[in-house]
Amino acid sequence: MWIVPSLAVGIVAAFFAVNRHEFGTPRCPILLYHRFVRREEDLARYPGTESIFTITAERFEEQMAQLRRNGYRSVGLRDIFDFVTRGTALPEKPVLITVDDGWTSNLDVMIPILSRHGMRASFFVTTGPEAWIYRKFRGLDGPLSPEQVRGISDQGFEIGSHTISHPHLIELSDVEIRREFSESKRALEETTGRPCRFLSIPGNFYDGRIMQLASQAGYEAVFTANVGCVHRGTDRWDIPRLIVEGNFSLREFERNLRPFAICTRKLVFGVKKLPPHLLGATRYMALREKLFNSPLRSLFIMRRLKLVGLVLALAVVGALTLILAR
């Protein structure tokens, strides 16, 4: 009768044992943002999943103030690369703030808030002005121009590549991927006058082939949206980050930096990775958009996904226990 509960406890214990490095030091959380709006009511203009990837100026300001109060010090992409590859020391309580895509709201809303709190960030920019993400939200936000990217770089912010067109890389040929990687890298280097050493993966759709092509294109490391903190020895071709959902309360934001919460998010993330593998990236994203535009959308924010996952796990354990007890 106690076999299944014992097995379940053993599996959970094994999971936390495998992820024990999340509880160790030194460790560095890498936060991932996308788009910013000035007011809460502006969030309603973004459909589906995009409301999760959009945060108000007020919430972002609260988060930056909280990081400073808690003693966090912001670091850069190169600092993280040196840390994971050579073991170079980071400051006590480091945090890397990253932002993907390259929206003008990063310049208009994000950077002034960072400056007020003595924080810095690193930007992964999609270089094609006609990329589908920019077309989709035309009139709400827009792409940074080359002149704006150069200005951000001149202020001391690091710039990395997020490809040309923000595609589902896993569905492209080697030739197409090489173009996305090489031409975006070249464009950013010509714009900023500085090397573009780092890449982030659009949509987090990738495999070993894509990482190999990134290396061949001259990138030194790749940042993903996999869940976890960075530690010495983290794979430089899979540097994890923590997505900051736009609906996080300040308490949730702070809690999601803690090891136990990160491990819980890993469990949820592991389940979320199954549908893209089964359906393919394009079909999965289409289904995801429909779900987020349906009455079920409230189930897909992180706090509820954790609860749903826990309920399902308990239900499975309970059902198996009853079956074996008979």
C-alpha cells in the first residue's frame, strides 16, 4: 500500500538531489524581460500570451527597487561568460537583467528606471525591422532603430543577437539558420562598432544542431529560456534564464528568485516542453495563442500552473495508491 507514495517521495527527492546546485553558492539568477508599458490599462491592448511578456513601468520599478534593497548587484553578459567558463568571481548576490526582441519601450521605459536604481541590463536585439513580432504589434510598440541600438550600446549596455526575423529556428534549414545568425551578428557589429559575442534563442525552440551552428557563426555562448540559475560549470551553450511574467506581484517576483521556487518552475517547465515536441513549434504556438485568448487563459500564469501541476501529481499518486490497495 505504501509502495506508490514511497516511490513518489523518492522521485521528488531524486529531482531535488539532481537540482541541488540551485541551493548552492555562488549562483546568479538571470532575469528575462521583453516589453514595457507605462500604465496597467495598456496591458489590455496586448492579446494572448503577450500580456505575460509585457510589464508595467510601476511593477518594473518596484522590482528594481526590491533588488537593490536586497543587496543584488547587476552584472553583464561577459561577466556571466567568464564565470561559467573560467570560474571568474562575481560580486556577492549578482543578478543579470536581460531583455529580448529590441522594442522601443526598452529605451523609453526600461532604461530610465534602470538608471534610477543603479542597475544595468543586456539587450538581445532582433535586427530585421519587418520581423513578424514587430509587424504583429505595429502601433503598440516598435523595433529599435540602428541609431537607437548604437545609442544604447554607447551608454554601456551590452548588445547580443536575437536573430534577424525571430523565427522558429528548429524548423529552418542549416542555410537559413546560418543566415539568421551571421547576418544579425554582422548588422549589430556594424551598428555598435563592438563585437557581438552572445545569442539568445527566439521562442526557446532549439536543438544540438542549432547550438553547433551558433558556434560556427562565431558566438561564444547562447542564452535560452530554460529555467534555472547560473553556476560555475553551467553549459555556455545553454545558459538558463528566469522569465519575469508581467502579472507577477512583488512577492511572487522575490519568491521566484529562491531555489525551491526555481526547482518547482523546472517541473512545470518540463511538462510545458512536451507539447512543442509532439506538435512542432508552429502548431504549438498557434494552439498556445488560442488558449491564451480563451476563457482558460487565467490557468496559464505561473502561480496557477504550479497549483495545477501539484493537484495533478497528487491525483496520480492517489489513484495509483487506490489501485494497488485493491
